[in-house]
Amino acid sequence: MHQEIGGEIMFATISKSTTGKYWVSITCEVQHTPYDKTGSVVGIDTGIKDLAILSDGVVYENIRSLKNNFKNLKYEQRQLSKKVKGSSSRNKQRKNLALVHEKITNIRKDYLHKISTEIIKSQDVICIEDLAVKNMMKNHKLAQAFADVSLGSFYSMLEYKAKWNDKTIIKIDRYFPSSKMCSNCGWINQDLTLKDREWICSSCGENHDRDFNASKNILKQGIKILSGSGIDSDIKQKQVEALSLDESMKPETHQSLADV
């Protein structure tokens, strides 16, 4: 059982997966208790190298569940192509291939649930870019990497968990130059390319980590959007603290993960 049954049971749904497993999903009516308020606000930059880079210095790595299981996946696909259509051995091999796909999906989904829950628990306001994930998938060179990181699912989890727990999601315009703008002085580096992971501001001389700089700009832009919206004083104080972060702070890989 995934978790203990709580509340009043409404109905149950029985389903069968492509791997031959039967699942019973029980829907219950329960009273949800939102997470405690923290008064914290954060900007999040997402990408392929690292899944999420937070403006407070926390980095969640991309576990690359597809890439790490790609050899096994290709092997099972080759074995399936050798089987005679309609044969029992082909049906058995289709199940073996489905098991690999299921493993990859479960690893990715479990990780995304854990980090999205941890972010929602620790932050009251989350500023993210309004990315066009479907358009990003049209880039054939990066489509597999984008599919592996599953940004669409990550954003979806953040949004519905924020709604459940009375937290706020602020979306920044996708054309906002978060990576190209210097978070120290506001100068825009028009020559920045995707391969440039670090750059130095020609105006103030500040040395930037590309992703961390972007997360700080996303935070600042999110705070601008929030200004005058009537948010409570505790969050406003945290915003002031966030904007005065030590500019020499470097991202660190975050190890602990909250339970879903």
C-alpha cells in the first residue's frame, strides 16, 4: 500500500498497467492541512544540466533517469525487434520493455514529487519562468534531454501543490532576459550563448554563474510583480533579505529531500 487510508472512502478504481500489474486507487474525502507559512520567497531557474537552481543557493540536480537506463532500454528494444509478430515470445518481450519504461517513469516521478514538495514546504512565494515546454520539445537536438528532465511535470506539481497549501506561484514572462541580465547592475549581455556557463559583466565586472544569476533575476522580477499586491509584512521582509543576498554566494548541491 502506498499510504494509509484516511478519511471517508468515496470509491475505488481498479486498473491494469502495461506491465501486467493491477492497481487499486481508493479515493477518500479528507481534510487537508496546509504546510506552515515560512515567509520565504525564492526565484527558480530550470534547465537540463541541473533541474532547478534556486536563488538562495540550493541546486537540485537532474537525475537523468532516461539517460542512465538508456543502454538497457535499447537492448530490450532490439530484442523486441527480433521477435516474430504475434508470438508468445514477442508478447513476453513487450512486457520486459514496458518494465524498463515503467522503471524510468517511476524514478523520475518520485524525484519530482520529492523536490516539488520540499520547495513548497520551505517557500511561500515561488517565482518561475513561464516556459513554453512544448515548443522546447520541438528542438530535435535537445528533445530527449528535455523529456528526461520533464520540466512540464515539475511545473505542474509546483502549481497544484502551491494551490493546495495556500502558497503563491509567480510566472515571469518567457522572454524576460533572466540569463543575459546582470543581477548586480542590470546590464544585458547580448552576446551570451547557450554554451556559456559563466560570464563577466562588462559594466560592473561581476562574475556570474549563468543559472544562479538567472534565478536571482527571476526572484527580482517576481518581487516587482508582487509589489503592491497586499502580501503580508513577513514576506515583504524576506523579499528585502533576498535582494540583499551575499553576491559571492555560490550554488551548492542540495542533498536532503522531503517525503512526498
